[in-house]
Amino acid sequence: MARGRVTSQDVARSLGISRATVGFVLNDTPGSRISEETRRRVLAEAERLGYRPHTAAQALARGGSRLVLFVLPDWPIDVQLRRHLAEAEQELDRAGYSMVTYSRHAGARSRPLWEVLEPEVVVGLAPFDAEQLAALHAAGITRIVPDGAVSGGLSELPSQAEGPRLQVEHLVERGHRVLGFGASADPRLSELSAVRAAAAVARAGELGLPEPIVRAVEEPDASTSLAEWRARGVTAVAAYNDDVAAAVAGTAQRTGLDVPGDLAVIGHDDTPLARLFVPGLTSVQVDVRGLGRYVAAQALASAGHAGGGRALGMPDVGADVVVRDST
């Protein structure tokens, strides 16, 4: 036998039967009248010869690759994003789809992965701009999420605003009125950070508080932001995430402040860091696994899969404050 990929023709020739019979068995073709003995022989010989299905041919036969490509923004791959993607991957796997993730960096010179893999659906965790949409359409990609009919990415989901609102409400319940908001100084997170900061400012206004003082926090030393907050009478800080909260709380303690006596701090995402930090960081827990299932359902709906019916509305994703020592 010639070297290279083992084909169904090779299996048929080895057994002395027709290629059609082998194809019916290997493709598990419905309605084919193949005896159980022949089926066992074909499968055993295919295994012995090292046959592997030709994925491109299979995709052509069934009208789709059953591959979903997740295009990630140039974000840090943190604990929350990993949880989100893991849940989406499991949900897609249950529906018979495979998931591949791809980060498209600014100024990238490599060929876009959607031109290489021929995915059935392309999902963006941030909205695609006009140039990206044009490139996807030029590559023959017609199933795109978001496409204008569904949510414009994670930054526009209601849960992005719910967490900061809960942060402000929790601090007010603890008796604080002059608040700061610790934004991320990472330029890759500027959009998400701005969404959360705006939600915190809006909620403070609704409660009749002075506008929270929003400052970008450099990690791990938040001394510049902390000095300004203290000079302006801030007694509590809501942070973009737990990393920022740890930087604020850690810097406060290194400068002799008591947390939460002199400065209360609340984080967001309830990552392992919140539980391990001393004092334990109060944080907002968001059901990112639910978000993963929601985005997977959007992809399945775009592919026309029956399991995607849940994607028609926004997800019912809960957020709760997990209270620890920092407040």
C-alpha cells in the first residue's frame, strides 16, 4: 500500500468488497442494509490500517464542518474568561460541535484562522468592526455572532453593569458615601473597564451620592490613585476586578492604613485571589458559566441547531456580592 492517508478505497481493497459498502459503514449511513458481521469486519480493518476520516470530505457531505471559531479580543486570558470558554466548549461539545479559540492581535500579520479552518460559525466575544466583517464575508463566512440581530458581545450584556451597581449598593449599606472606582490601567481592558465604571457612577447618582472618583490603578502599586482618593475623602473603593482590588488593598496596608477600617475595598469576579488575599476580598460573583452557555446557544442558533433556541433573548445571569473582610 502506498504511503500517505489511508482511504476508504484502501479498506475496501483490503477486504475485497465495494467502496460503497465501506462508505456506508464508516459514515454510519442511515437506512443502509449492511450485515452486522460486515460492519464489524470493516471497522476492524479500518482500525488495523489506521484509517482516519477526511474531515473536509465529511464536512462537505453533511453541509458543515461542525466547527465553531471563537475570536477573542486582545484581552488577558484570566480566570473568568477561562471559565466562560470552558463552559461554552462543553455546551457545544454536547451538541456535537468542536470549538477553537483564536486571539486576533492589533497589527497581526498572520493569516486569519477563519480562512484556514473553514468554521461553520464564527463567534466574536467583542463586536466585529466593519473591516473584520468584510474579511469574514470575503472568506465565505455567513454565520457570524454577533451579526447585529443579537447582543454585540460580552461588554454589552446586562451583567457587566449589574456587578458595579451591586458594588456601590454594598458600600453604601456599610455607611460609605464618598467612593472611588479603581479602573484597570491595562489598555486591552479599557472598554470593559469603562462600562463598569460608568455603571458605578450611574448607580451612585441614583442613590444621591457624589460622583465616584474614577482612577486607573497601576498594579501592583496603587499609591498614586490611593493618595488622591485619600486627599479627597474617599473611604471605600469599588474595583474593576479582584486584581485591581488586591493592588488597592495591598498598597493601603503597606502605607499603614487599615482595611476596612480606613478604606473598604470591593472587587469583582470572585476569583481565587479574592479568597486567598489577606484580608479576604469582598467581591461580586457573576455566573460566567451561564454566559458561556448563552454564547454557545447563540452559535448553535446561528448554525440552525435545535439546541440554539435559547439564544433569542438576553441570558438570565445572576450576580451576587460575596462578603469577606475587606468591607
